[in-house]
Amino acid sequence: MALSIYNSLAREKQIFEPVRPGRVHMYVCGPTVYNDAHLGHGKTYVNFDIIVRYLRYLGFQVLYVQNITDVGHILDSGEDRILKGAQREQMQPMQLVEHYTRRYFADMDRLNVLRPDISPRATGHIPEMLEWIQRLIDGGHAYVADGSVYFDVSSWESYGKLSGRRLEEAQTGTRVQLADDKRAPEDFALWRKAEPEHIMRWNSPWGVGYPGWHIECTVMSTKYLGQPFDIHGGGVENKFPHHESEIAQAEAAHGEGYARYWVHNGMLMIRGEEMHKSLGNFISLEAAFERWDPMAIRFFILQSHYRGPLDLTEESLDAAARGLERLYGTVRAVRRQLESAPAGEASPETLQMLDTARNAFEASMDDDFGTPGAIAALFDLSRATNVQLGTGLTQGDLMAIDGAFKRLAGDVLGVLPDELGESDAPELSRGLIELLIETRRNLRAARAFDLADQVRDGLGALGVQLQDGPEGTSWTIG
Ligand SMILES: [Zn+2]
């Protein structure tokens, strides 16, 4: 089956065809590093991590670029986010950038998000931006006004083709001093004049200033990935004006065709509301990790399709953690049995079971990276495995099953660590379960079958499933 991707630019699912055979060049808008990453960042970068991992699973050579925005991303108040953060923390801007970049990657590491191949920083690409802006001026697509340079939206007819919008309504009435020298409200800054107190500043042919946010991504993506490249990703909230403007600048300077597939992921909501500091529901990843295992958070994110919004409640995250523990229970049981299983090849039944699981998993992932269906396929495999565990599986069977979990749940979904700890169940619980299993065995030996069944059913009601096999009784949670 071929991979299809929902392309926001075409507003439909399309069969994926890379620009360069066998290779995928992919860019995702990275964080503006002025604050700690929050759960919304977690969703975004886990969503794109899955796309990278699945493309690699399919055999593509993926070159993944995700930038670090360290200048030019302006708040509604007109302030640069980095400068605002630097004032707040009493740091130099680049000190702040370094601090939050490190913390960002540490958070992503815990979520098992693979690092991008290249993480370019905006401040490291000022000469390329100046060149690009000059080209737009020379081509009649940008103009200088009082030391700033603006993109002339009226010069670019297809502006709006991604988002269907040309004007940022919210902008009217704000940033008055910036808007004054613009010819039209929809024009956006490529280069901003730096006021004397603005400490992040560079020389340019138009005076001392700093770059606009949109030009950064156009310049950094094409520098490393060429033009056109395959996939451009980002949060749906950045479709307009950020991505729309990226396309206009790229195509006005270097002709039609910037990124082929535009992939947008949905927002994270907290109990039905957008996460926002003013609502008091802003949850940093660091705070979330205190309450939940990062793997459970990752698993929770993947239970929804990347394009949809994801509504987080404590209950739903707890449920995800329990679901993941059920999968782990099966993998642990497989690995425990492997220690004492008889030698032998994998049986045709086992291989058939794994084929079925793999096909269902790939069919879901091929359909626009459908992680919910992929997870459902893993739960089906888990249930089928639990049934098989009591039937005297050989080492070959168990290794094949373990291998499938490692590949699908580990390599692709990134929710199964290579080394699975013995159990998250506290030692006491494990001890009690083993004790009850022994008691049940003794009751059966004494032919007190009713009492033995009571023990089994009681454990089952608590979510502990027993499997009787030739080697004795094993158990899984789930
Ligand atoms: Zn961007």
C-alpha cells in the first residue's frame, strides 16, 4: 500500500511522492526558546517525530531540519519574545536562548523524540536573510520604509493559497507604530528597524535592525533542503500568517514550488479549552513529567490522530498510562517465558498472527499516519499473544513476537524502551500476586476448585490475568 498524506495546500489526502527518489527532505517550525516547553510543544514534536520515524521505517532516507527561533518572533505587544524573556530572567538574550534550547532538547529526549538532523538557529543565518530580502526588493515584491522592509502582499497574487486568508484581522489596531510605515495592513515585516534600546541588532543595507520571523524559516529550510523540498510541518495555528508568508517569500524570490506537502498538526486542549497562561491551565512538560511517565504522555498523544485537536484530562492521561502498562505486561510476559521456553522455530500460526498485526499497523500508518489504528493493531496483537502464551510457545515464537513489538511499538511509535523494567507494579503488589497464584495452586491441589476460581476471578476483576501453561501460571496486567 502507498503512503498518503493530508496536504493542507491541496486540502486533500495525496499519495506521497518524494522530490528525490528514496529521500525525504522535511522541515518543521521549531520552538521560540524564551520559555519552558509545554504540553502543546510535546504534542507537536511527538506528532512530527512519528512522521519521521515512519518514513524511515518505510525505507526513506530522511533529512529532518527543525529550526530554533532565537530572534524576531514578536508578541502581540510588539516585543521580541527573546528580549522579553531575557528581561524577565535577567539574562543576556543568547544566554537565555542557550538555557531554553538545552531544556527543550532535554524535555524532547524524555518524550523519546528523536533529535532533528539539523537544528539551525535564526541568528546564525542573518547574511542569507539579507540576501533573500534584497532579492525580493529587486524583484518588486518588497519595499523599504523608514529602515524596515516589508513584503508587498499586493505584488503576489497567490498569497492566501494555503490558508485562504490575506489579512490578519487581529492585527488591526495593534502594533500601531509598526503599522504606520506599511503601505497596506496585510504587508508583513521581512526586516525591522531596531529602536536604540533594542539590543538584538545587526547591520543591513537598510539600517540597523533584526529579521522578521517568517523570513527565517524560508531561508533556513531551503538552505539545507533545497527548493522545492518535500514536507513542511508545523502547528495549525501557524498556517496564517507564518506559513502563508513563508510560501510567498520563497516563491516570489525563487519561483513556484516551495514545499510540496504541508502538514499541520492540531492543538492540544486542556479540558476543552486552549492552553493559555491567562487561563491558568498552562502545563509545562517539566510539571507534567512529575505527575506522569513521559512514555505515558507520548502514548496519550499518539492515541489521537495528529491533525485533530487533543483534549487532555487527568483521567484520559491516567487511562493512557494504564493502556501502555497493559502492552508492557504482555511484552514482559513474553520475555519472562523466553528464559525457560523450549528451543524451536516460530510456528506458522505465530508468523500469521504477526503478519496480521503488521498489516493492520501499516495500513493505518499509510493512511496519513493513523496512530490510533496502529495502536489498536498493537492491542489486538497483545490480546492474541496473551492467548498464545499459555500454549507452550518456543523460543522462536517468543523472539518473533518480541521482535514485532520492538519494531512497531519501539522503533516506529517510540513507546517501548529497549530495556523494559521488570514492572511498574510496586514490589509489594508483585509479591501479593505471586502469593495468590501459589494459594490458588494449593487450593486446586486440595480439590477446592470453587475457592481456586474465586482467587482467579478476583485477580481478574483487579485487571490481573492468569495464564496456565505447562511451565506453571504466568500473569499479565490487562
Ligand atoms: Zn516557521
